[in-house]
Amino acid sequence: MLKNLQHRIVDKYLSIIFTKLQKLPYLPKRMVFAMDMFIAAASFFVSYYIRYAFLADGSAFRFFYINLLLYIATAGFFFFAFNTYSEFVRFSSFRNIMRIFLALFCANAFLLLAFRLMPHAFHYSVYTKVGFIISFLLSSCSIFLFRMLVRILYDYMFGAFVKKKKTPMLIYGTDSVQIGIAKMIRANEYLPYTVAGFISPNRQTQHHRIVGCRVYSLEEVFNKLVPFRGIKTVLLRTEELQPEEKKTLLRHFSEHKIELLSAPSIENLSNVRKIRKINIEDLLQRNPIKIETESIAQNLKGKTVLITGAAGSIGSEIAKQLCQFDLGLLLLCDTAESPLHQLYLEISEKHALVKFIPIVADVRNKERMKGIFEKYKPQIIYHAAAYKHVPLMELYPSEAVFTNVFGTKVIADLAVAYQAECFVMISTDKAVNPSNVMGASKRIAEIYIHSLSTFLKKSRPSDLQPRFITTRFGNVLGSNGSVVPLFTKQIAEGGPVTVTDAEIIRYFMTIPEACSLVLEAGNFGKGGEVFVFDMGEPVKIKDMAEEMIRLSGFEPYKDIDIVYTGLRPGEKLHEELLYDKEVTKSTYNEKIMIGSVREYDYVQVTGCLDRLRHIANHYNEKEIVRIMKKIVPEYISQNSEFEILDKEARVRPLESLNC
């Protein structure tokens, strides 16, 4: 009872001190200057007394006040000259301490020289250089001690109250970056964390201290800190860790119910408020992608750029990345009004100097798009507009055809008519050996783009035709169609998490990664290529679900269950990035390869598309898919009502299409 009362009294007075210190977060310059002058004057008096006390010469004190005034004036001048009082005392640096030493050294050296040159004028008598040495050392040490006391008072007495409201956190790693983060966290009283120590896998650094904090091994963390000190938070820099190391650490920490936080990236390192929870993107993230930013900037400078599907996951990220370049005009085209308006607000706020225009328009409407091309004459086109949800497009093949095929054809034909410089199409790995309507529609769009490019190369001079480029990659994490938002929602609701099949595998890439490579491919592509992105190792969706559950602080199958619902219509277990007969050639960017694709006759392809359009206009879904299978012989439906069509005889060689 008495102890509780004592704790309450201490907390009350600490709260009062805390409130007072909040109103005075730093000492005013005048106060610092006055304190330095007082310490210098006191040091001069003590040194004067020590020197003459040993000589037992009381007569020397007759001139003390004159010499003291001279010392104060000289020290004040050099303090002012070296600006020793301008830095916050509680953030005193080595450079500031050196300025103080220099100021005091110059003051004492100047007076010593003056006393020696004019001993009678300054009553030099027997006050030798020893007195000045004592004064210099004493004043320097005293001012240094004053600053350290202020810093300790602030860090510990002020922090004693604040730390009770903060979460103790360990930092994984002991490199200079982690040490810098620790210093910034300690200096920012508004962050909800306090550094309790470091974790190092290196035995040589364990049991040492860094910025006053102990360095621990993983075993010590799990066996001592977690059970006895209750530390439940660890900060990681995920970009420094290998994928397997990330997963291993996640598994160990999640078993002990430790929350993992992600440190800011190098470019955002100064903003420690960007500390956040680790997510699945951090675990799957690979080494940073290097692109030729200067070359891209030079190529896009002053040009009009059109992005279709600009409000989608890929289109909006391309738009944000383009805002770093000096464009002439950025056109953001989409039919989704609300997401487009949100993108408009975001770019207006973060990139006020970028000239851009949001356009509500449908790529399927040829007359509307023609008006846009006529008015703005875009030179660079990033075509990201597409329907991409596999199960929905199995229900509505006509819509997939109108948007993914003929929407692409409209934009590509207008790019030719208005002499655009470059057309970049965003495709998908689902276009390879497609098993669904969505993938087949994207494959048909690829075929048309490639045949058009080949036709133009044979019939037009190269300077009068756009460079048609296709980029093909897999799933992007966090996109509107990704499993990540679905899993996040299911985990937040307490589960279960639904996975279609225990063996289903997908390639994943983060949205910024994919869009950076799109810009890079569009920059150095010569036309007619299909660029395939290095998606890294394939990921089991089941493993991803388990990792996301652990990241949320739960145990898979114990706290939150995973259930298997079966493959959806049109879905297959494994996606591919290339056909079996396609081979790749490397480029200067190791993340981008060029697929050697088959050539198609433009006249035959357009004939098939005319037939497809005619059927699609009557919304005969089964007949639409039948024509799609003739255009794309590799299209074999899986888990779909259209599997029956695969049993019918069809023309397989594309070269002899008879649609």
C-alpha cells in the first residue's frame, strides 16, 4: 500500500516535471551563453586563487577584478565568434564541443600574449602562463560537464516518464544504418517506441554495447528478454535480408508472439515515422531493381504520355513513377470515376508541378478515343486497361473480348494513325498456354500487337511507325485482384483463410517493381518484342497464407485455419511466362528478358478479329470462346464449362487460320 502511494507521488512529480520540460524543450541561446560565461568566469577565479594561494601573494588580488573583466570580455568575444551557444544543449555534438575548446583556447592564448607584451598595463606580475593553462582546462571541462549534465537530465529524467508510455523495441542488426535508426528513435520523443537493445547473428558483436544499448543473440532474446522483460517488438531492415533468412526469422519470432516492424528504406531513412508493420511484400521482396532512370527521363522529357487503365493498380503506379520525370503532359484515362478522382487528388497533392489531365473514357469507344488522340496527340502510350478477374471473365467472354482485345486494337490503331512514338502493352503470364477466357483474350491482344508491328516494319519506314512493345509478367502483390487483400480481410475477421488448392503456385512481384520494369522496357525496346520479367521463384499460395497469418501474430491451423475450396473456373495450378517453343534472350538489365515469339500474318489475324467481333456483338458466349480457341490453339479450358469445346475438332496451326 505504501509502495503504491510512493509510486503515485513519484509519478505525479515526474508528470509535473514532464509538463514543465514540454513547455521548455530546449534552453534559449541567451541562457546558454550566460551559463558559459558564468562557468568561464568562475574557472578564471578558481585558477587565479589556486595560482596565488600557492605563492601566498595576497597583493595580486588587488588587480583581480580588472583581469576578470578583461577575461570575461575576451571569452565572450570568442564565444560569439565561434557561435558556441547556437546548438541545442541536449543535442550537443562533437563539433560543437570542439568549437568551445577552440574559443576558450583562443581567449586564454590572446590574454596570455597581451599580458606578456604589456605586463604593466595588465598588472601581469606573477600570474604566469600556468594560471592560463589551469583556467583553460578548468573552463573547458566545466562547460563540457554542464552540457553532459543537461543532456543526461533530459534523456533520463525526462525519458523516465515518457518510457513508461513507450513500447520497448529491439533492432535486428548492428550496422551503421541500424545504429543511425536507433539514434533517431531515441531523439524523437513522439515515436511510440524506445530502443531496448540490438540483436546480432554475429558472435563477435554480441554482449557489447552500442549507443548505451546491449547487443543480444537470438537465444538470449527468446530465453531471457521475451519471458522476463516482456519485449515483444523487433525492427528489421528487410531489404538487407535474403528471402530464406526473412522466412526463418518470421517463423522464430512468430512462435514467440513477437511483432515485426519494417525500418524505413534508405531514401526515407531520415523519416523514422515511416516505421511500420512488416507485410507479405517485405518477405517476397527481392534486391532493389536498378533501371536507367536518366535515360528514361531523357526519352520522356517534354512529351505527352497517355496511360489507359490509369486508375488501376498498375496504371496508377506507372503514373506516380512518371511524375518524377519532366513530362510535357500526362493523360490519365479510365472508366472508373471514383478511383480516377482519388488518383487525381493524390497527384495534385504530392506532385503539384506535374501537368496532367484525368480523362473519363472507355478504350472500347473508338470515336471517344479518337477525339482524345486528335486533341492531345500522345507520343508515349502505356496500355494497362484490361479486365483481369479470371472467374468473372469465364462468365462474360464477350466483355473480355471487347475490352482486352478490341480495346487494345483501338488504342494500337490510333497510335499508328496519329504517329505515336511508342506503345507499351501490359500483358500477363496467364496469356501463356491460357486455360481461361481472360488469359486467351490477352493472348489474342498480344498476337494482334505483334502482327501489327511486323506488318508496319515491312510496309513503312521505321521513323513513321510506333515501337510496339509487350511486357509480360505474373501477379502483382497488393493489386485489386491479388489474394493479399482477400487474405488480409479474412485474417482480420478471424478466418478461415480460403486457398483454392494446396499445390497452387504463382509468380509474384511488387507493383513498384513491375512498373519500374515496364518503364525500362518501354525505354530501350526497339519494337516488336515481348519482354518477360524475372519474377523470381514461384510461391505456393498456401505458404503465403501461412506467412500472412504469422505476420498478424497468429498460428496457422491453430488460431486461424486454412481451408481449400477447389480451383475456380479457368484456374490452373501453375502459371508460365513463356510457351515451350519460345526462348529468351538476355538484355543489359538482368531482370528483363526478350521472348522470341512466333510471327503472325496481319491480314489473317485481322480477318479472325472481324469474325470474333461479329460473334461478340451477338453475345453468343460459347461461339465467342470457340473462335478464341481457333485463334489461340494452346487455349485449353480448365475447370470450366467451355472444356467441352476442346473435344471438338479445330484448326490448330495459326498460319492457316480459318475463323
